[in-house]
Amino acid sequence: MDWGLKNRLSSIIKPQNNRALMLAVDHGYFLGPTEKLEDPKKVIAPLLKHCDSLMVTRGVQRASVSATADTPMVLRVSGGSSIIGEDLSQEDITVSIEDAIRLNASALAMSIFVGSKYEYQTIVNLGKLVSEAEKYGIPVLAVTAVGKELGKDARYLSLACRVAAEQGAHIVKTYYCDNFEKVVQSCPVPIIVAGGKKIPERDALQLTYNAIKAGAVGVDMGRNIWQSEHPVPMIKAARAIIHGNLNVDQAFKLYKKLVSEEPKKKPQNNPNQKKSNNKKKPQNNPNQKKSNNKKKPQNNPNQKKSNKPNNPNQNKPNPTKK
């Protein structure tokens, strides 16, 4: 293995413990503006320093990731179908190796759809990508994507991961399942587990722990971090399992502690309360003054007028008596 390729791999999978925490933000390439990832720049900024690498598309990397960041970029280079299209498995290579080099990618990522209608196309594309990337010492991560008709059991995932490794993938990303040890044992290259759909925070930490315990080098987690109500505490808790060897209870306790220490929500509520109070007070004071001023001048002249005609009426009977 060439020095450059080894170096890039070591930036993604840390050599001191053979572990990796990858943050996935590439969902928009087929899902569009995914919930809570509508503004990628805002989402990525506070999380970037807590992950070992960022899985991203070239468009979001250019527009939403600071060029001064030293976090390794795992560049998504496949696509071609959207969530509203006919078949998500109809993917092709959409990014040139030259553009990947310009973006200083530490690895290239693409999906293969084993058992799908376009299985042949995606597997052949993986082989071609590996051949091209190795010319420049860039590792390839193969994502064993699954469709609605495909399962997530150990037998299927073992097949998909092994096919990816046989084509030369340097890392394989797949889903966790029962008997996951069998998947790891049958794959000769490191496996990273996908975070999948949003689940409760403790369950996501349990997934992370189970994946590491079964032999995965780490997780590539997206929605279970940035769709959490507390993304930074969540990524720190996941990191504590991967790199700190915490168990689930310890990590979830850390998550709750970090949530309780977050200062962000309180200052956002205070200014809103002040504005609403300021508006009500000045509106009430002038109205009260105006209403009082009107009543007083109206009552005083009325009282005076009623007194004046009473005096001559009281004096009239005197001459008659005389």
C-alpha cells in the first residue's frame, strides 16, 4: 500500500485505537433539503471539530465547509437518482478524480446496490473508481446501500460487504444487524456502521456501542446527531464510546450532563420576553393618562354650569316675599 494511501486512511481511522467517528452530511444528494440539514453550514460548523472525518458532497463542501478546516473529507462521488425518481439504485460516478484532488479529498465514497436492478452497473463502477483512485493514493469507501426489497440480515450484508472488498474498497460502510460479528469476520477490510434513521438518543448510543463491540471500527452517523435536539452533546457522547471506551449508561449520562450545561436556549428566550414587556408597558401608560385627562376637564365645567343657574333661582323668591 502506497504511503499516501496509508496516510489518508490513518486520518480517517485513527491508528492509536483503530477507531473512527465519521459525520455524514451527504444526504442531500438524493433527499434534497433533509429535515434539520436545510442549512448545512450552520449544522456542520459546531460539529466538525468533534468528528474524525466528514462524509460530504462536493457542492456542500465548497459552499458550507471552511477551507481552513483540517478535518478529513470523505467525498461522495456517486449519484444520479433522487428520492422521487423511479429507482435509487440507478447511480453512476458523478465526480471526476481531478475534482476530488482539487477538493483535497481524504477518501472517495460511492454506493453499491447488491441484488438490485442496477447491481452490475454499481459494482463495475466501484471497480473502476478503485483503479482510478489508487493511481493518486486515495482510498475508496464503498457504501452497501439497501433498497426496500433487500434485507438487512447478516447473510445479505456479509455478501454485500465481501463483494465491495473484493472489488478493492479500502473501507466498507454497512448497516448493523443481529449476528453482526459474522459480517465483520467475512469482510477483510475495516467496516463502519451507518447510523440510519433518527432513533432516540440512548438507542443511537446503544447502536454505536454494539457496533464497536461486534468489531466495527466506528460509525458514520448523521441524522442521529444533527436531528437530535442537542447535536453537540450527542456527538460528544458517541465519541466517548468510540474513543473513550464508555459503555452505554456512561455515555448517556454524559449526554444528559452536557445537555444540562448548554447555555444556548436561555439567552434566546430572554430577549423575546423583554421585547414583549416593553411593548405592553408604554401602550398602557399613555392610554390611562389620556382617559383620565378627558374625564377631569369634562366634569369640572359641568359642575360649574350647574351651580350658576341655581343661584338666580334661589334669589327669585325673595322679591315675591317682599
